[in-house]
Amino acid sequence: MIANLALDGLEQLLREHYPLTTNRGRQAKVHLDRYADDFIISGSSYELLEQEVKPLVEQFLRQRGLELSPEKTRITHIEDGFDFLGQNVRKYVGKLLIKPARKKVKTFLGKVRQVVKANKQATAVNLIAQLNPMIRGWTNYHRHVMSQD
């Protein structure tokens, strides 16, 4: 809730500097995707993001007593990909590919292994009853993305 209040206005600021369409009808150079306090800003070039957008966002955050996290802030090409909200996002041969992030897959499989190891003496029915909610939650979260490489 507090993150939403603190970041309220960031999208409007970017729209003022980079309108949705230009006078010639071209699409915006900059686009913001946000979920609570996590956000992605995409742009038409590395230079635009590094020299114009990043300083603008840093100033916006500074006015609110916040700053960008150096560990989470990265400017990269979409073809190299990046992780966001447990998903890996990248462009491959002209198509946008979104799939579960490797780190999140490994973490999930580790949790499944723990449940299986902790229930070696359990019946198959009981083990399945414990695993089903975990698997259902994982698949529901990732249901709109690719499931494999």
C-alpha cells in the first residue's frame, strides 16, 4: 500500500516526458510496467534509458525519500532477458518469451523434495494431498507463461 502511494505519479511523469504517441503517430519510446514497488521501464535504446529516463526516475524517487536498489536496477537488452516477479522475460527471434525464472523453479523443486523426504513413510494418498496444493499454487501463478525451454 505504501509503495503504491510512494510510486503514484511515476507513470504520469513518464507520460509527460514521453507521450503515448508522437505527433507523427509513433508509439511511445518509454513504457512502465509496475506491480507494487517492483517496476520495469522499457525504452527504445540503452542511451535513452541510461541518460534520460534513469536520472528522471532517480529524481522522482529522491523527492519521496527513496532510491533505486543497485542490486535490482539493471539496463539490459530484451534479447538478453531479465527476471521480474518470478518470471524470465526475453525476446527470441522476434517473439516475446515469458517463462518461470530458473531460480524460482529450483526453489520450488527444492520445496517439493523437502515434502517428499519428510513424508517417506506416508501413504501415496497423504503425500499427494500435501503436494497438490503446492503444485496447484505454482501452476496457477505461472499458467499464462511458457512452461519449458
